[in-house]
Amino acid sequence: MTRTRTGDRTHTRTHIHSRTRTRTRGRLTPGRVLAWTLMTVALVATLFPFYWMVRTALTPAADLYSDSTGPFPRHPTMINFWRVLGLTSQEEARAAGGSGAQVDFLRYLLNSVVYSGLIAFLQTLFCAMAGYAFARLRFPGRDAVFGVLIAALMVPPIFTVLPNFVLVKNLGWLNTFAGMVAPSVLMTPFAVFFLRQFFLSIPREVEEAAVLDGVGPWGVFWRVVMPMSRGPLLTIGLTTAVWAWKDYLWPLLTGREEETRVLTVALGIFQQQSPNTQPDWTGLMAGSTLSVLPVLVVLILLGRRLVESLNFTGIK
Amino acid sequence: MGANTTVAPPRPRAGDGTGKGASPGQPRRARDDRKAAWLFLAPALAGFALFYAYPTARGVYYSLTDYSLLDDPHFTGTENYRELIGDDQFWNALKVTGYYVVLNIGAQTVLALGLATLMHRLTRSVALRAMLLVPWLVPNVTVGLLWMWMLDANLGLVNHVLGALGVGPTGFLTSPTWAMPTVAGINVWAYTGYTALLLYAGMLQIPQHLYESASLDGAGEWRTFTRITLPLLRPVLALVLVVSLIGSFQIFDTIAVTTKGGPIGATRVIYFYIYEQAFTNFHMGYASAIAVILALLLGVLTAVQMRLLRASRSDLA
């Protein structure tokens, strides 16, 4: 196999590491005990709040005052999940501590998947096309155009958020997925830059064989370059998806309505709908848990790839 | 070599792909490229023009107008900027942002360096790294809510523990003194693992034999860290630092969820002030003027970042 996936390369590198490294391993010195202790503390500090979130989500709202410290809820219940998923009647939800306002986290979950999926897929595709043109095709003014595009990195998001909101509003695209994803699907300077760097590293000979067979640039791109670039494409796609998944301000401005409301926006609105002076903590933690679940799925399926992605993309 | 060589040896193509102009034998290929290139670039160029270039020009224009979002903007020249100079809230927002950036970046960098070093010296476990990455993968909104609950004055776990230790309950997010350090702490929790993994990736690039010879020379861990890890990590550390710095200037989500700029403006950072001016007070023109100032501040940092990025990516290709 002649695939030169960047991921495979790191793999080899770390593998070599491991062989030289084993020599210093295994000795149990006081220093190593201390180091492992610190590492354990860091892990517990990282993960414990998530445990507490789930623990609270499983607590009946009525028990919150009497049962908010033990390691497990005394009367564990799924009612908080059912009510934020909109699976209970409004009376039941209100009895369980909800505000009675309509919530349907299943729908917001789906909206979030659509929002981040569209952005991740289309942005990666279009940035790959642009990156390839800058890396391989010859046309007048290429370096200048590339420079201008990359200069867009200098514009901080908040600066474009205001006029982009006006633009989307004037187009009548508020509360549509089109308006929500429009500013991000076509390009982002970093992805163009990153993918161009990768395409430059592919040996030209690989493409030249196809060119000699009479395949045009479009064919070379789809049939030769894209299949070879699965690693970097997944890297950019994943980090873009994570970024879109976490996004709050832009969907808050452009997609507040039920049909387009994503999880982050839904959580913010849910927080403001508290029935009494105390926020609806059990419901909020149930909703928060739902926003973490897909992250865990991605981590389990693509954890290694995601972790290794960080070796290449310093930002986003 | 003679200048009149008739058959030029096939020049090896530059691996960086910047080969200027088509070789003389292939004029047709060059013409085809040109047409294809613009097709390949069409979506990205449209995105650049519509959602970067045009809004940038619009943003600068709005900053010179009085614009409520409801009526058309009308030109007022530099009035917004003159108003900014006398706006205590603007100066407060700058001050508060600076305070946040110092707290956040300081704590995060030190902790992430420590964590990365621990990982580098102890284990390469992917599972461990994945677990440390979880807080970064979770939306800031979730992180904010999660910590609001943990830190709740009446029912929060942290105050329960503090109470058991004999320390009275603290309204972490409602105290003007504690609100900002608390928000900074929350984001340190959310981003330290991620930053540590970036630094760890940088540490993997340091040749292992340096550590072996240091160990043979009997150098301790601290000496190894200050003499080998830190100096050789400098380029990566600089890039990571600048990127986190740019990010922390733009803190918004966590504050929008937890404190909404309060109490009494203690956490009203510049990004949140822009948001309030534009979408709560409908002062789009004024908000744009603040955004111009922020863009100028961040522009310097981004220029530094682009230089570092280019320097550190050149060996990737």
C-alpha cells in the first residue's frame, strides 16, 4: 500500500518512541509514585463533574434539597430525561420540577447533528477543493489569491458576526439552516491552509500517472487525491464538527426558533424557564447529559483519530 | 554547463508545488488548469467574498454610523469612537478582559505544561489522553451550567465540601470579587486538557536520545525539564500560547450562561459588551466600533500566530 496518510506516519513515530522508552519504565521510584498520584488527581478533577452531572440528572427534583450530597441518588429516576425529551405530559413534567414550557431535546439533538454535520462535511469538501487548487493547479495570481484568503484569519469572528447577522436577516434566512450554516460552509481560512499543506506533501508522481492516462484535474482530485487524504480530511472534518457542536452565539442569533434550535441554544433557553427561584437543576443536568452523550460516542468510535488530530492542528 | 544546451535535462519538480509556470512542452495543460482552478476555488472565493470581505467592509462602515438594526444606518463619522473614549463601561470591559486573560492563560499554561510533562514521562496511553480531552469536546454552555450547579451557594457540592471543612458558603459566581476568578477557573478546567495534549504532541518531537543522555549524565527531572524540554518546546509553546491568548480574548459562552456580565460588571468582558450593545441595546453602530478596536488588538496577535504557524507547519509537509 502506498497510502501516505499523515496519521500513519505519527503512528510509526510514536511506535519507535515506545521501544526506546520502555527501558526507563517500570521502576517504581518515589518520583514516579508522586507523578502518578498527580495524574490521578488531574483525571478525577477532569471527569468527576461529569459524574455529578449524571448523578443529579438521575435525582428526583423533589429530593434535591434532602439528597444532594451522597455518591448515589437515593431514589434514582429517569423522569428528568423523559421530560426534557418531551416524552411526558406537561402536567407530569411540571410535577417533576419542570416549568411546563415545551421542551424537546430529541429535536435539538437532531438539529445539532444537522448543523454540525452540514458545516463539517461541506466546509471540508470546499476547503479541500480550494487547497488542492492552491497546491497543484497553475493559474495566474495564485499566490496573491492565496495570501488574501489566508489574511481572512486576521478577522476575528465577533467582527463578522454583526454584519453577517444583518446579511442573513436581510436575506430572510433567520431561523433556517441555510442562514445558520451559510457563513461557515464555503470556507474557513485555516482549513484551506491546512489541507493545502497536506496536498503539497503528496508526491507529484502519484498524480502524474493519472494525468498521463488522460484524467483531468477533477478526476485526479476525486479519484487520486481525495482517497489518499482520508486522514487529514477526517482531522479537519472532526475538529470542525466539534467546533460547530460547541457553537453558541451564532445559532443563538440566527436559529432560536424550535425548528432550528440546537442543543446549546436550547440549554440556554431551558435555563431561563425555571419554574421557581432555583433553576430546574435536575432537568438542566439531564439536558446537559444529552449534550455530552454524542461526544462520548465520537470519542469511543474515533478517539484515537481525534487525539492524534491534535498533533497536526494546533487551532480551532 | 553551456548556455546553449539544446536538450535541457528534465528538471526535478520542486516538491513544494510552487513551480512557476508550466514547462514549455505543456501549454495545453496550463490552460486547462486555469479553467479548472477557478472552478475548484469558486465555493471558497464566494465564501470569502460574501462572509469575510464584504462583512468586514460593512463592519467598518457600521462603526461610522448610528444603526439600531430597525432603521437604516445613518452616517455619523467618528462619533462612535469619540463616545468610546469617554465610556467607562468600555474601559471596564477592557480591564476585565485583561484580568480574565491573565488569570486564564497563566493558570492554564502552567497546569497544561505540568500535565503534558507528566504524560510525556509516564505513559502514551490514548485512552488517558481521550479522557483528558472530554471537557474540551463539550459545549461551553454545558460546562457553564455544570459548574453553576457544582458551585451553587445552597445545594452545590463544592460548598457542601467547603462547609464540611468549616468554610462558609461562597456565592462563587455572585460575588464581585470571586466571579471573575471563578469564570477563569471554569475555563481552565475546560481547556487545560486540550492545551496539555497540544504541548504533549510538541514534546513527542523532541529527540528521545537527548533524554537518554541526560539520564545517563544523572540529570534530575527538574533539570531535564528546564534544560531540554522547555527550550526545545519553545516554538510549539509559543504557538499554543498565542492561540489560547486569541481564544481567551473572545470568551463569551461561559459568561453568557453563568454571570451575564455581572455582578455589577465584574465579568462584562469586551465580547459580551459588544453582544449587549448590538443585540440588547440595539446599538449596532456602537457595537461595531468596539469590534473594530477588538479586531485591531487581535490582529497583532493573529499576525504573530500566522508567522508561528508557517514556521511550525513548514516541517510538516
